[in-house]
Amino acid sequence: MTFKRARNDEQREARRQAILDTAAAMLGEMPVAELSLNELSRRVGLAKSNVLRYFESREAVLLELLDYFLQTWVAELPAELAAGIDATLPAEARSEQLADVLSRSLAGRVALCDLFGAQGGVLEHNVSIDVVLRHKRASLDALRTMVGLIKHHLPEVGDGAQTVCLQTMLMAGTLSAYCPPPAGVLAAYETEPALFTLQLDLRVSLRLAIITGILGALPR
């Protein structure tokens, strides 16, 4: 892909979106840790210095993608929850259904989980306060929407809904670092099958973490 010089706002926005689209495509091929600014620049057809005219750092690109992926997920979540939760069931049964839906939904969004995992330790570094403010405001908007959905389907959780939401996203990021394991770990499992008991399945492990969090947040 090769761009001519952007001469107006429309062209500049098109170039900015192309950078984001290219980065999103790269996350379909590689983990966040392997996405470099050099490779992003090469794929989008711009010098690295030109990419940095639109985004102040690699981390700024990835934070904006995190915001987009999160907003997209939260927008799709109401339909998934409505289809997966039976409002006539008691709270404990609905808690399990809620954990089923959230774990299945997040396990199918590998890039989002990977970005969650990198958020605090990597992505929120090497960025300006303006980038952080935009990111945190977008995160807060998504969180408020998610909390409202949890309270709608499980009103018994009350103010604990926010804790459930935050823990769900944190656990999705943490567990995704182990699922699937790298090639060296898989080779070790094949060499010594007894070690395979340490292998985690993202959806199964995330479901257990979510249901534990929900039940812990329900009033006793």
C-alpha cells in the first residue's frame, strides 16, 4: 500500500484509519507483543516518521484499537446476553448463564483479550496524558454500559456489578497470556504428558473465574 501526500482532513483521516485497520489485521496474525512500529509502517506503506504524525507511539495505536474492540464487543453484548440468559431462573442459575455468555464471547475475541492483558503493563506507557484521557474516558463509557447490562440480567448483584465487569476484563487479559501456550511449552507437554494438566483452556478457565467473581459479589 502506497499513499500520496495527505492534503486535506479527509485524506488525513483516511490515512489514520488505514493505520488502525492495518494494525487490527496484524493482531489477527500475531500477539500484541510482536506488533512493531517498523512492521506496521512497512505494511501500511509509510515511513515510521509519517506514522508517528498520526499516532504518537505504537502504544497509542494499540490503545485506540483496544477502545474500538471494546466498544464493538459491548455493542454486541446485549443481544448475546438476551439470547443466553433466562430471566425466569433463580439468581444462581442466571449467574452461571451470565458466566457462560461472557466467557464464550470473550474467548472468541482473542485480540481484545490480548490487548486487555497488555493494557496496564505496556500500552498505558509511552503515551501522553491526552491519549490516556481519551482512552480512560472510552473505557469508562464501555464499563458503564456493561455494568448496566449486568444489573439488568442479574439485579441481585447490585453495586457489585462494576467489580464483576472489571474482574472479567482483567481475567480475560491475564488468562489469554497462557492460552494457547507457546510452541516450547507445547513441546514440553508432548515430551512429558503429565505436565499437560497445567494447560488452560481460555473459555473454560475464564468461565470459572467469572462465576467465582459473580457469586462472590452476590449479597449473602
